[in-house]
Amino acid sequence: MRARSWPSLLIGVAAAAVMLFPAFSYGLRLPLQNPWNSQVTEPEDMPFALLPLSQYFAINVFAMLVMGGVIAGLAMRLMRRRWMPRTGAAALGVLLVHGMVSVQAFVVLAGGLGVGDGSADARQVLYFGGVLGGVAVGILFAQLGLWLTSRASVMPALGIVLAAVPASNWGRLAVVRARITGVRR
């Protein structure tokens, strides 16, 4: 990687990581799962996970992923006048963060559902596939949002429109989670 690409890569990594704040505020545990293999009644008993994968958090996870890409794209657009940023490096940074947190969370989810060891029934496999598909679409939209908002043309408007609903959802979620975590401490 060229020396001029490192700042762009770091912008992508930072934007994706910061936009995952609501996930981190959940205590880095999977939410309670309906199709879980064993009976778990307390959220504290769920395993460590970097994304709160659940059908109840699908829109929130989607919003966190998309906003990481859009914020990275906007940062690249703002930096365009000062130095020649590498949008591809920023996209790689966002993809690295999203890939790492997704793989870790899905390995944990697969273990709890029994998908990893083959003990899952058809409903659990379908659930796993649905959640996986939703996260994959979120990662793709994050990349699309980054590329649309970073371009020096009319495209930033399309990227901002793409992020309108996820941005409002992310903002609401971040404020609620900040208040809840602030009250606990």
C-alpha cells in the first residue's frame, strides 16, 4: 500500500468503528435469541459479540453499517481539497472493520444456533441465513454510500438520500444507548 493511502485507510477504519458505537453500548453481547439451542433467560448470559445480531436489531445493525460507509465517504470528500485521498483505501478500511465484526459475531451466532456443528434444524439455518443476508446487504450499502458521497459530482446527494433513514435510526439509537449507559454508570 502506498504511503498516501494510509490516511485514507485510517479514515475508513475510524468512521466504521465510530458508527458501531450503539453496538458497543449494548455491552458487546448477543441479544437474547429465540432459536438459541440452550435456554438463556438473562442477557448477561449471552456470549461476547461485536454486533448485536438478532431479528429485533436488524434495522439498527443495517443503520450502523451504512452510516460507517457514508461518514467515511463524506470525510474523504472534505479532505479532497487538502490532499488527494484514496477512496479505495477508505473503502478497504470500512470493509475491514465490517468484515472483522461480522465474522466474529456470526461465528458466535452459528455456535449458539448449532449451525457450526450441524445440530441446527431448518428454522435455525433459515434464521442464520436471513441475518447473514441482511448484514451482507448492509455492508454492500455501506460501500455504495462511501463511493457515492466521496465523489466530486452530483452523486453525494444520492449517497445522502441513501443514508437518510439509517442516519435517523442511528441517531435515535445512539442517543438512547448513551442515556441508558450513562444512567447505569
